[in-house]
Amino acid sequence: MVLIVERNHETIGIDFVGYPERFAPAFDLANCHMFSRAGLRIFPLSFSAWKRNRERCLRGIESFL
């Protein structure tokens, strides 16, 4: 699953790798490459890491921005 986020006029995609729900197959690798070609930077984030330690993941996203 890819989540599109905008902050301070910068937009990124967060790719939740291993998202277990019904939307998991909605954004495959080809779609991620399409976003990248369009200039959207993609931040890969393990869904299990998000479940274990959201604060650490948010710091990683923050530094990516």
C-alpha cells in the first residue's frame, strides 16, 4: 500500500511493504516505478516496523522529507 503525504509543499509516497489488508496488492512495484518516474520520491517502510515502533518510523519519514 502506498500512502501519499504532503508536508511543507513537499510530497512523498510511503510504501507500506507487507501491508496485510485487502489493499496490499493495489500498488505493485510497477506502480511505484511510475510514481518515481513522475518525480514522487518513495519511502519504503516495513509495515511490521510501523506496528512495532511508530515513533522511530515517523523520525525516519521526517528525515526523508
